[in-house]
Amino acid sequence: MSAAPIHIAGERLMLDPEGVLWWPARRLLAVADLHLEKGSSVAARGALVPPYDSRATLDRLIPLVRRYRPARLVALGDSFHDRTGAARLPREDAARIAALAQSLELVWVLGNHDPAPPEGLPGATTEALREGPLTFLHDATGRASEISGHLHPKASVATRGKWVSRACFVADSRRVVLPAFGAYTGGLDVRDPAIRALFPRGGRAFLLGRGRLFSFTLAELREAEPA
């Protein structure tokens, strides 16, 4: 597994191909947009979807926590798909989260889908976490030194004669937007104005691949992608 180093505000950060950000100096692992219990949320509105998204998401996250052994795990908002998602979480999945919190500090950054603390789960809640020179929050404000989620960035590239779309990090020397981590999350194209506005001077997209990241400038992606 090959993580990509970037530097923001003099700090070395690592972008993991699984879609999490690791800050070695602070032993901090950040993940964005888990959207736990999205399946049960949309099922309540009549959609027929498998009810295993929370389990699948935790199945991906827990091995990463074991690999990095962070002192702090920061979930960058929209950790649950709605404000009652934590209450619907299956007992065994809630127990897995509680077990994680026994070995690290768990921080829930509040998002637009989950604007209240998760019911019945351990961990601190905050609108934004300021750690050293960096600010961890859900929706970027455009200020420098922000680590955020919310936008679910994705990008498309041509490979072997076809277009492949992947979730991605988007970064420059001032900020990083993390990809959505949840099993049932979609994506927003990096050409969208909401993403472009955060990177007016350009930046890079790091597409998630098997064991590695694929890096392209935003200019390359905007010029190459099909209409």
C-alpha cells in the first residue's frame, strides 16, 4: 500500500489509497463522509437496497485503524446519513465503534446530514477541530490549512480505451478535500464549480486505486474528460 505525501502549513500529511488521511506527527487519522445507515434511511422511503452499508464501511475502516494505530480518529462529518442514523445502527456495529474508542480518541465533526452528536456512541463532537496549524471540518470555507470532506470528489481518466471514474482526494498547498468513504456514497466531478472554487490556482487530484494513488493536475482532468 503506497500512500502519497503532501505538505500543508509545513506539515507532512499522507494520502492513503483507501481514502483516509494520516498525519504522522500528530498520530491523527482522518476519514470523511462515512454516511453510516444510508441504506436504512433510503429503505424507509421505499427503496430496495441491501441493509449492510454500515458493516461494509466499518469493514474497510477498522483495518486502517489497526494499520496506523492513531491516537486520534477524526470523522469529518456526515458520519451518519441522517440525525437518527446512530440510533438505527445495528448493535454489533455500534459495539465495533465502541471498541475502537477504547484505544483512541474519537472525534465526530458534525456535518449537514448529522448536525447533532451521534446518540449512544462514545467520542467528542465538534463543529471543527483545530490541531496545530490545521483545521479539520466538514465543509471547506476557503481558508488556508483546511482538511475537509462534504464534496465527495471524483474524477475520470481514460485507460485501455475506456473511461474510468474513481473517487479522489483533491489538494493543493493550502487544503485537502477527502473522498467520501461510505459504501453507498456517490461522487461530485472535480470539474464542478463547487470544487473548482476551492482551487482557483489549480491543484491535483489523487485517484484511489488498488494499493496506490494516480495523480493528475486538475487542468489535465478538465481538459481530458468527456463532456
